[in-house]
Amino acid sequence: MARRDGAMYYVIYTGAGMETKTENYIRKMIPQELYVRCFHPMRCLKKKYGGVWKDFYDTLIPGYIFLQSDCIDDFYKEVRKNPKYLNILGKSMEYQSLSFYELNREEEIWLKKLVGTSEEEDIPEEATAEVSQIDFGENDEVIILSGPLKDLKGCIKKLNLHKRVAEVEMSFMGRKTVIFMGIDWIMKPKEEPLT
């Protein structure tokens, strides 16, 4: 479905492991005209099995789903009609009510960068942050060869080559948050000196 004019991205806290259940509830119980899409982005990570690095997929930001809507108040009212389902949607501890956080433009842009979507495109429901390929230059300078971290180099706080993970600090829901992204160390062949 194409983006409707005025449709914004919102974050809803669900609790880790409840992302798919919450999305299924929304798709089943909430009229489609009240939202454009709901999803939780995935990330590709590397794990070593039997001495071989293999890809596996995990939730990018555990415990949260993203909703795109141009009528969030009507969406909220519809959810409130089904009180037995309220417990699977996030509650603000401060207000003991459902909390929908609207992504600001900066947060929307970094999320799009992570999942390989341009600023003008909508984030697809099957959004995945792929593994970034890295190498090291002179003086151990990190070189991002490809992947979502290419435009986010300044956000990388730590690399764990043993686990093939980058710690990335981002602004999420108005505060600094660390997320873990998959990396793959690709050693480029060194250039031979000309003789």
C-alpha cells in the first residue's frame, strides 16, 4: 500500500518477544483504513557454527513495533474498544495508558538508512538491516565498505570482531539508545608496490 498524505511513523512498546503477536492482533482487529502498515524491522547478524560464519535474523529493536498512520487518534480509539487486547500493546508506566511515540524526522531517516530505504521511500513491512562489510586502513582506521553503517560511521561506538557486532548509538524515542548491528570483516587484498 502506498503512503497516504500525512502518514507518520509511530513506535509502540510491546515487550520483547511480543512483536509478531501484536502485529497479528493489529492486522486482525483494526480496520486497515486506520493505518498504512505495521512492522518490526529485523537485522542480519553473523554467528559461528562449526567454524563457519552463518547469517541469522533477529529483531532490530526488541520490544517495539512501528506503525505508519495518518489517523493515530482513530487508531487509538479502535484499540480501546477491545480492552482485553490492551495488555499486548505498550503502556506508559507514568500514565498507565497506551503510548504511541511519533518518530521525528531524524529518527525516521536513520531507521530508513538502517534498513536500506531511501529518505523518499516508505519502510517496507519486511524491512531488514543487512550486515555491513568492514575493513581496516592505516592506523587501524575502520573502513565501511558496504551496508547500512556506511552512512552512520560516526555513530559506531564499539566493534566486537570476535562476535561480528557493531555497537551503534542512535537517537530513539527522544533518548540515546545503543543497538547492535551485524558486521563482516572483509580483508581487502593489499596493493603491491609498483616496481
